[in-house]
Amino acid sequence: MVDPKPPLRQPLNSLATKIIFVVFLSTSLTAVVVSWISVHSTYTFLERRIQESYPAILERTGDRIGGWLGEANAEMRDLAQDGPLDAALLSAWLQRSGHFDAAVVADRAGHLRARAGDAHWPEPLPKEALDASSGPWAVHTDGPRLVLRIAFGGGPDGGALVLHGALRRETLTALLASDGLGASGRIALIGPDDRVVVSSNDRRAEAAARPRALEALRGHGVVEFAGGDGRNMIGTLHALPGTGFQLLLEEPFEKAFEPVFAVVTRVFVIDLCIILAFSFLAYQVTAAIVQPIEALSEGARRISQGDFEVELVETRTRDEIGLLTHAFNEMTHKLLGHRAEIEDANQKLLAQNEALQRANEVLEQLSITDGLTKLHNHRFFQDHLTREIKRVSRTAEPLCMLICDIDDFKRLNDRLGHAAGDELLIGIARVLNDSIRETDFLARYGGEEFVVLAPGTDVSGAVLIAEKIREGVSGGSYILDSTHQLTKVTISIGVAQYAGSRKRFFQAADQALYRAKAAGKNCVMAEGDVESI
């Protein structure tokens, strides 16, 4: 019985492989399209959210920084109106201030008149640091730090003095921090010279100018640009009114769009699972379809090779495959029945052929056998003689012929009857058959004559055989009638050797037989080699 579920081992051009490939390709294409739509939608949504959230974050941060700087400006103006400023007054003021951690008073020449706090002030102060007409805000190179400067009167010579206050860096850092920005992003305060003064993430603080990056951001909203470390960044700028400073919001591109990459990863995993699931389902469906077909193919192959002992396991379904399997089994049952009928007919035909062959053998034997003596007849003798002459003509071996004739057979046959004559012929045939060699050929030549062919024997050897025959016949007694009287019989024999002529071969043997008869019968006469005529 052929199992309908053999192992599914298909070559690349098989039906199962093609079905699985089509399902795999279709599922993959669908998954790619759906993935692209999902990722694109997520990217678009996230991009829109960034375009909206980044400016809002900077605006809120700018409001905080602006308010705080306004408070610092008011606090410093109050200090400038308190009268002559010395180091003690500055120190006491710094201890109370929540905005400043260092202060210095300098004249117009840059000479330091009083100072407090831990800031390092160069002496004299550079001219640009003393020029309060350019605005109250400046960047001190120590740090760098954001410095508020106010000019006021009260110098010893009646000249103007400039009060510098260094704002608390840690407070600015805290104000720049935003809950709406990831840990990898930052908000930085950019000075008029495009240098980073302070950043929400001090670990990524920069002091080097980045004119190209800032130029790409100015007036373009939220854009992608190259960061100082070569990474792709995304960010935007926001100006602080009345200060000449700007707020920079920047975040690494891969971090800003990290949800997109997470979606890509999840979509890829889901797509892979879907593809594997559909491929496995396609494999199962294909196996359910192809395996019965393979069983049918294997059954058909075995039938083509002559093996009709094929029966498929029929499936439980009654679909096309199940009906085809059922029809195939019915076909094999009919083929088995027809084969059995053919085998029976063949057996009968073989038996008839064997019987006919035996009958033909019997007929053939009868056609070459004398019916009375059961010796070979005259016709078969002539055929055998022809073969022997051809053989000795090739091999040059001697061949002798003995013609034996029962003496006075006609007189005995007339006196005792034909039945007695037949009995005598049968008895003489037995004596001759017992007297010759296994290699000799004996046949009834006709009437009371018998002939012997002695291959490989010359005349002298043939004469010995003839004498043995003659003595065997004359020495025996035969019961030929109902009186059970013993009858003595003699035989005359003529011997001749083949010398190249079939006709002279017979003539020489006949002449030798006539001489034996003329010599008084019951004797053997031989004829020497005769010339070929």
C-alpha cells in the first residue's frame, strides 16, 4: 500500500516549491507595503509633532529665561543705586542674591575697583566688556559665563563706573532643562558670537563657534543639520528679545526619531512572524495537496514497471484528490483482475503448448523410427549418413558401413507366417543393438536388412563389430510360433569404408554382402577402400 504522505522533499521546479514561493513572495510584498505605510505614517506623525513641539519648548524656555534675566537686571540696578560699592558690600549682596555668584566694579579704563565671588576677572577689563552702550549683556571668557553689566556714576573722580555681575551657571542650566526633551537632547544659550554660553546638558556643552549649523537653522524652523561631532542633528533657534542671545534646541536625529526605529523593528519582527506563519501554512496546505499527488505518481510509476500490487490509502475528504485516489484504486483492482485472467489464459496456453510439443516430439520420433523394431528408419539413416559424411570430410576420420541381411528370411516368413517374421525382426534388432558400440548408429534399412554406421573405425575394426553381430545372431535361438520351438537364424554382413563417394560407399557394402551370400551365408565379407568416382 502506498502511503499518501511520503517525506516532502521537492526539487526547485516542483509544484510544492512554486506554491510556497508564490505565497512567500505575496506575503513578503504585502508585508513590505504595509511596513512602508506604517513607518511612513509614523515618521510623518513624529515629524509633525517635532515641528510643533520644538518651537513650543523653546518659547516656554525663553519665557523662563527672559523672566529670570529681567529679575536679575532689576536686582543689579537696585544694587547700583545703593551708593559706593566696595568688596564687602558686593560680598554681602552675592550672599543674598539668587541670580549672581560673582561681581566686579571697574572704571572706564578697566581697572578693578572692587570685586567678590569666585570668577576670574582680567585686569584691566577689555574695552568691549566696558562698553555698556552695546547692551547690558556680555559673555565673560571665564567659563564662558553670562555677565550683566550696568554703568553708573560714583567714581572718586566723578567718572562713571561699570558694575559686572556673573549670573549663576547652575541656575541657567536648570532653567534651560525641559521636560519635553529627551535625555540626549539639549537647549543651549548662544551668544552674539555664536558660541554656546551654557547648556541644559553640561556634558555636551560647546564653546566653539558653529556658524554653518546656526546659519542653517536661522529662519528655517525645525531642520536637520550636521552637529559639531559629525552626527546628524535636528533642531531649531529662538531669539531672546532685547538680549542679542538665542536659544538653540538640538537633539540627535536617531534619538528624535527613535520611535520610528522602534516601529521599524516591531514591524519587521511582526512581518517576519507573519511571513513564517503564512509560509508554514502554505507548506501544510501544499503538503496536503502534493503528497497525495506524489503517491498517485509513485503508484503510476510502479504500474508502468509491471507492479500491479498498488493500493493507495484513501483520504477522508471527498474532494478532487480523494475521488482521484478512489478511482486509481478501482483501476488497479481491475488491472489485477485482468492480469489474473491473462495469467490463467497463459497457463492454459503453456499447458497446451507443452502438450503440443510432446505430441510433436512423439510425431517426430515416429517419423524417424521404425514402427516394428523401434530402430531408426531408412529416412533418418540417410539424413544421419549425410551429416556423418560431412563430418568425416572435415576431420578425415574413417567411417565404415555394415549392411546386415537375415539369411533365408523369405522362406522362414512363408513357412511360419508374417507374425513370426515380425517377431524374428524384433529379436534380431535387439541382438544388433546389444552388439554394437555406443558411438555406432543402427537403423532398419528395409525388409530383413539392417545397417550400421561405425564412425572412427576402419575396415578391420568394422569387421570385428560385424563378427560380434554375426556370432550374437547365430548363437541365439528364437521362439517364433505357438509351438514354442526354438529356431536358429544366421545373418550375412557386408562391410565397406567410406572413400569419398557416397554412391561407391553403398555399392561396396552391397557387393561385400553379395559375396557373403555367395560364400554360403552366415559370414562377413569386407570391401577394401574404393576410388572415388
